[in-house]
Amino acid sequence: MNFGDGLSPWKVHKDLQVIAASVHQAADRRQEDVLDLLALLRMLEGLHREIRETLFRDALPENRQKLYMLLKDIEVNGGWPYIQRMKLRSLLQALESQEAEDGQIP
């Protein structure tokens, strides 16, 4: 897949736009429910892992030329897809900041 023409993959694949919109809507509906948002993030992480370990791995190039094209596309169009987990320390700092703003911490 080459997006070197300046188009993002979201513009090229309309079905991905639909998926992204559905995920955004699901997140918006759960805006105030941290456990539901966490469940959504876990589901997305699971899907990411499943696709990476099956379909993506099976689709990897079998020759040097195709591998070079894949690596060039990764370099030009944003690198390797990665789902970053929030560090527990960051979560605690955000909680402490919120409590301080609410006047619960002197």
C-alpha cells in the first residue's frame, strides 16, 4: 500500500473512515464512564494485536524489493502503528492534579 501521493490512508479507504467514525461515536457515548472507555481501549488493543499477529504477518513481503517498498512507506507515512498504554504514574499524576484543582489536596 503506497500513500506517497500525499493522500492519507483514511482518504483512500472509505471503510476505514466508517470504522474510525464508529469508534469515535462509541467513545463519545462513554465519555463519562472510565470503565467503559477502558473496555473500549482494551478491545482496540486486542484487535490491533490480532490483526498484527495474523493478517498483517501473513501479508508481509516475501522479497527484498517489496520489503524495501514497505519500509519506505512506513518511513514516509508515519512509522509503525503502535497503541501506547498510559503509564500508571501518569494516571496517578492526572488524578492528583484533578484533586488539587477540586480543592481536595492542600
